[in-house]
Amino acid sequence: MRTPSPWLARAATDRLRPTPFTAFDVGEAVAAYDRLVAAFEERARVQYAVKARPDRALLAALARRGGALDVASPGEVQQALDAGCSPEDIACSNVFADAQELAFARQKGVTVFTADSIAMVERLATVCPEALVFVRIAHEDTAGAAQPLAGRFGCSEDEAVRLALLAARSGLRPVGLSWHVGSQQHDPTQWERAISRAARITRRIRRHNITVTHLNLGGGLPGTYRRNVPPVETYARTILTAVDRHFPHPHQPRLVLEPGRAVVADAGITVTSVKAVVERLCGTYVVLDAGLWNAGLLDNLGGIEYRVTFPDHPEGVATGPVTLCGPTCDSLDTFTTDGVYQAPRALAPGDRAVIWSTGAYCSTSTLVGFNGYPPVPQHVHVPPGEEAKELPDQRQAH
Ligand SMILES: Cc1ncc(COP(=O)(O)O)c(C=O)c1O
């Protein structure tokens, strides 16, 4: 198990703070960002995907470190600007952005966009004629990913060549290729496949005197959940080796990494109390006061299995298989049911449970108080020197 920061470790055992709550340590996320930059030997610019967690203090800290931000909507453009990110460090990767959304981004000074269709290239040419364009290639191999992004995003190799040519003919600047190998990708070699595909496309585009200067390696780097993953250094080594093999000098592209989960997942925890332990026909159910809806743990529906510990019971006590669920009267509010969770046999109502690595994709999906359970409070720790200039999000309690 990964060692949490001292602040997170204290939050995990803080008996005075009423449950449920989520604790997020901006310092821990910044440390994960720094580790990524170092693992990639400073050869890749890290463009944090704001959707994973948009806390203003976090965005401000990353911007101060020279990072860029990946956004998808006018709301995220504004969040990035409010955090002090300059427009030239904001990239809009939403391949379905409509003309109004593009116009907003352009008006705010954003110049980097992504396209994977003729319609998007045409929209960009009309609304953002000076745009720098990344062409997003499909990554259809779903192996290794908890949440594949296959199908909905990206174009074929042939289409990528056509789009780059169309973009150039339309006055846009087709500067790069991008892809996403699937979120929580367990297999670093998936990037090798994507990089070799990108190299083929780059060679074909070069024949038309268009130079691909950037590769956006996408997101997909993992957080620490129940299933073990290689360290980020292993991913970096595999990826950089593949880039060197497929893009020999003098054609080395500039690299962009677009992680969300890997920056913030391990910087958050959700602390919850047991409401009931009940025997049902199919086994033991443990009902927690935080679940998929009120704590935004919807990632659970997408193949993420959180690690859960029970701090009131010493390690090594007798345990048995349980099904964990949240407090709502809804069948979806149930954690993975295939017998993966064990809980102490003596677990009782009032005992605490800690759900680890809930920093990613949880804080913004809790806005609706489904079944009358309000979103869990978010306690955010901002280390000295990492504060945002203005007041943080009103929903965050310190
Ligand atoms: C375009 C793009 N970039 C980056 C990310 C971040 O992915 P991850 O959280 O898996 O690193 C996503 C996530 O959906 C995405 O759509």
C-alpha cells in the first residue's frame, strides 16, 4: 500500500471530524506531478486534465510550476484562467466542442485545439482560423484499461492524414497527433503501439511537407487502487524508449502528457462510517454513509476498485467477504460485488472505513443530492506557498 502524506494519514484517523467527508491534499497532487515530470526526464510537458479535479489551488500550483492545462468546456477554460493559467498554456481537447464553445475559448486567447473529424476541422477553420490543431487518432485496443476510450474518440490512420491536410489547406496549423490509451491503463506497452502508429502517420503527412512537431501522449497513467500497477518510472521508460525508436533524430517531436488520474487520485481519500451490517440471502452487506452518489465514487461503475481499510480494527483480525454499498436506496449504489472486499468479522455500525485514492473524478460528480443525500464535504489541504490568489471554491471547507 502507498504511504499517504502525513496530512492524509491524520485525516484518515481523525475521529473528531464527522463522516462522511473527502480529504484532498494539494501538496500530494503537486508531488505526483513533480514525480511525473522527473520520470519523463523533463522531456514531456505535463498538461493536467482539469476534468479529473478542478480545485483552484491545485490548478494554480500546477500553473506556477510551468504546467499546461487540458480543458473541455467554457467552464473549464474559465477555471483555468481564474487559477492564473495563461491562455497560451490552455489546450482544448474536446473534439465535439461546438462553434459557441470554440468562440468562447478563442475570445479568451486559447489557440490549441483537437480535431478528429472533418466537421471539427471545418468548425475550427471558421471560428478559430489561427488555431494550432492536434489530430486525435483512435486507440481501439481496450486491453489493460479500466476505462477504455475506444469507439467514441479518434480517427483512423487514413483519416488522420486527410484531416492534417485539410487543416493545412484551411489555414490552420496541424502541429501534432494525440490519442488516449484508456484511463487507468495497466499496460505501458499500449503507448508503444500508439507511438508506432503515430510515427507511420507522421511519415505520411511529411510527404505533403507538413511537419508534426508535437505528440500528445494522452492520459491513462494510473492511480493506486486494488490492482497493482507498475511505478510511473516504468511507464516513462517504456514511452521514452518507444519515442526514441520510432522518431529518430532529427525528427524528435515535443512531447505532451495529459494526465488526470495520475496527478490527483492518490491525493484524496473518503472517510466514511458503517451504518449497518446485514446478513442477506447472498451474503453480508456493509452499508456505508458514503457511496457512489454522495461521494461521487462513480468510477466504481467504470472498473475502478478502490482500496478500503477499517481503521478501528487492527490489521490481521479475522475477516470475511462483504458487499460494500452506499447510503442511498438505489441498487447502483453498490461497490464491486464480485467478492473482492473483505471486512473484519467484528465490524459494527459506527466503525469507520477509509476509501483510498478517491482524488480523481469524484469531486465534481456529486453535485446532485440524489435520494436526499447531499454531496460529501470536501476538505482541501493547501500547503503553505501553494495557495491560489483568490478564495477557493465555496463548496470546499478548510
Ligand atoms: C482528452 C483527454 N485527455 C486526458 C484525459 C485524462 O485521462 P486520465 O485521467 O486517464 O489520465 C482524458 C480523460 O478522459 C481525456 O479525455
